Amino acid sequence: MTGHRPFRDLTAGFTPERRTHIAERAAQLREEMTLDELRIARGRSQEAVADALDVGQPAVAKLEQRRDMHVSSLRRYIEALGGELELRAKFGDVTVSIVESGRR
């Protein structure tokens, strides 16, 4: 016996409430990612992103660890992953899409 059990066996005794909580938390985690988690989820290496950005791999590593960056840098990074950056500001029940000057 290896001590390994299928995941479905581990969760078989969970209550419906616990299953719902777990599903909600999993969905939330998929919506909240750091840049490196996003890159990994998209199946890209730092080297591949560096090639797309025409920079070295250390520059990508540094960018992924930054707490503050230019919107243009973030936009280029997201585009290198094949995505499109959208910025929104929320004010209570009002949400406004932010567009950069000259990008309309």
C-alpha cells in the first residue's frame, strides 16, 4: 500500500456547504493571481516572455517581483502573454473603464 488516495476519496465526506465554500474559494483564487502565477497558468516561461518583450530573463523576474510599475510596463507584459489589459475604477456601484490617452 502506497498511502496515496484519489482526491475524490479525500473529499467524499465533505458536506454540501463545505464543497460550495471550496468551489467559491477556488474560483476566487483563479481570479486573483500574481504576475508569475499568471505567467505559469498561461504556460509561459520567463525566457519566452523575455523574448516577446525583447528583454533579458532577469528583467522579467524583476518585473514580476515589483510592487509598483508603470501601466505601460504591465500592458506590455500582459500582451506578451497573449492578453489585453483592461483598467477599471470602482466607485461604489459605478464602474468606469480607464483608457490611456491616444489609445481610443
